[in-house]
Amino acid sequence: MLAKRFSQFVISSRTNAIMMALIFMALPLFGWLGVAVVALVTLRKGIYEGFIVLLWSALPFVVLLVAMKDWWPFLIAIGFNAVVVWLLAIVYQRYHRWALTIEISALLGVLIVCCIHLFVGDLQHWWLVQFVQEMKMAHLHIDQALIAKTLGAELKFMTGIMVSLIVFADVCELMLGQYFNSLLLEKKVNAVASLKQFTQKTFAFLNRKAFKETADQWTEWRLSLTSIVVLLIGAVLAWFGPAIFKDIFPVLLMPFLWAGLSLMHGFLNHWKLSNVVIALVYVVLVLLLMFVPVLLGVFIIVAILDSFFDFRKRLEM
């Protein structure tokens, strides 16, 4: 299996890990694999080794920073992405709890939003300028006042939405790193895997001894009432408070989206659907979310209700 050989190659030496992280981080559209390498090394070899690989993986963006005098590519790729994944890998390696890891990811997202507001200032104006520049680069001459009028409401939440997407990607990259890590613990299995093995491979929980515990964590965890209270406070502050809380609110929603996905996957497991059907469900879900983003709200509402009613237990009954 190519993924397993790749994992073995990365873990075999520090040089190999650094080389792979450097190559992928330097290649456009493949940076996520470089970050997954950082996560794999951290999960497998510990904090220090992961940090060494993280430092080397930042080299392409340091060069880009020096050449372009632009901090944003470095901050997004390294500060908001690679460093966050490294920290989340430390949390998961220590506690082996996805619920806690995802909640920590939201906390880190809130800190990122606060830092951006601290150093940038008027973010609505900043986003407006970015949109105008993009329009000019595309040779589309649209009046700035028209853009401000059209995107007025969205601009208030734009930073929070973008940070939420970055943090969501961070968790996905951690899952990929854990997938690579689990392959190193996997014994040989038949080419045709069972549904449980398919689920394990999909979500990177193939450690045979720890699989049941980790898989159950993913498909059975629910958010605590404390998380719901924090979300409600965030909603009130986003409506009545300073502008920064409008950007914090989307980040607070991310754990609930993950909880909704966890609930859905638990139902798919319970119904013992075939591998093909499970794959099709996720393909259709991605397409629907692209064209009907309001479905995100459905997942969030269901996750909140699940915290009170425990739909999994009711399904088993």
C-alpha cells in the first residue's frame, strides 16, 4: 500500500521527514501533505521531533517572505496552519480524544481572530480593498461602493469565516496525519476490508488495539452543555457586542459542525451500509454543501439537539 510505504519512509529518519515536508510545502496545492507529515512525526515521535520538521517545513515560506515582503502567505501557511496542526497533534497524542482536540482547535481559531483584529484594525475595509484588487486583476471594474453595499453583511463575518475554514482544514490534516500513523500499526488485512475496517481507514483510526475506543470516540462523542452555553454567549455578543465577536462566532460553530458529521457517521455505521454507499453519501454531501451552504446550519442544529437528546442511544433502543 502506497500510503503505508510513504508513512514508513517518513518515519524511518529525521532527514526523510524533513525532505518530504520541504518538498510538499514548496509545491503549490500540496502544502496539506507537508502539514500532514508534521502531524505524523509529532504523533509518532513526539513534540520535539515534530517541531524540528515544522521549522524546516517553514523554509519555503521564509524565502517567499523575504522575496515578496508579504507576511500573509507565511502567517496563513505556517502560523495558522502548520503550527496549529502541530499543537493539535500534541493534544491528540496526549489525550486521544477527538472531542477535546476539536474544541481546542476552536479555541486556537478564536486566538487567531483576536490577533488579526489586534494587528490589522479595520477588517471590513481591509476585505473591501482585497475584493477591489482581485476585481482589478480579473479586469473587472466594479465600483467600490457597490461592492461594499453588496457584501456589507458578509464583510462583518468574513475574517471569522476564513479562519473557520482554515481551522477546519487543520483538523482534516491532523486526521490525515493520524491515518498515516495508524497505518504503521496496522497488521496485514485482506484486500477486501470489512465496513469497520473501511471506517477505520477513512478516519485514520486503524490501531488494532485502540481502534474500538478511537472509532467510538469519533462516531459517539457529543458536545457538552458548556460548549452550547459558550456558543449562545458568542451569538449574543456577535449581535450586540463589538465587531470582533462577529468574527469569533463562526469559529465557535465549527465544533458543532464536526459533531454533526460525527452523528451522521455514527448513523451510517449503525445502518451497516456498504462501502460504496458510504462513499457516495460523502460525495453527495460535499456537493450539496457547495451549492446549498444552509445545510451547514442543519448539521449544527442537529448537533445541539444531540447534546440534549442523545440520538445514538435512542437509535439503539
